[in-house]
Amino acid sequence: MFVVLGATGNTGAVVAETLLHQKQPVRVVVRSAEKGAGWKAKGAEVAVASLDDVSALIKAFEGAKGVYLLVPPNYGAEAWLVDQRALMDRAAEAVQKSGIEQVVFLSSAGGHIAGATGPIRAAS
């Protein structure tokens, strides 16, 4: 089982579609059951969770051998780096507590800039 966060976005959708096309079991993590309906129809399991809820993430990661993880930017946040860091810390805690050994972490916000941007900058 592979868990995919961000399946309703550009990159997560490609990951989930590719895995399903390869007949791999997929669980998508979405913020509401409605957002997961299309994925359920395609054969994916659906877990409703938020990056704000470590317990729900741990449950969503349960039994998975790998996770595709991204922290979407919240450009409306008053303290963008603080907000990103908090979300990353919760995601990292869920990964650690779930025991998942294989993680792909997307870090593309500001990917066109030479360095010190997006989740990488928030983790510094």
C-alpha cells in the first residue's frame, strides 16, 4: 500500500494515477470525503486527514510501505515560515510514529529559485 497526500493537486494526482495504473494499492489522504469520492471510484482507498492532525495522519499511514508527502504552501499565513515549519514537524512526527520507512517528500515551492526556498527553507 502506498499513501499519497496531495492527490487533489497536480503532482499528487500524477503519483496516485501512476500507482493505480501499475495495479498498486493506493490510499489517498484528502481533507474531506467529498474530495476523495473520485479516487474511491478509481479504486483507491480514501483517508480523511489534515496535516494539522498527527493522530489522523498516523492512522492514514498505517500499513503502508511508502508515502508521497507534500506540505502545501499557505500563502495567506501571517508567518509563512513558522506555519510551514509547524506543518512539516507534524508530518514528520506522523511518519516517525507510523514506522513508514519509504518517504518521498516534495519540496517544490520556489523550486525555480537557486536555494533557501519552500519547505527546505522552513526546515533550516
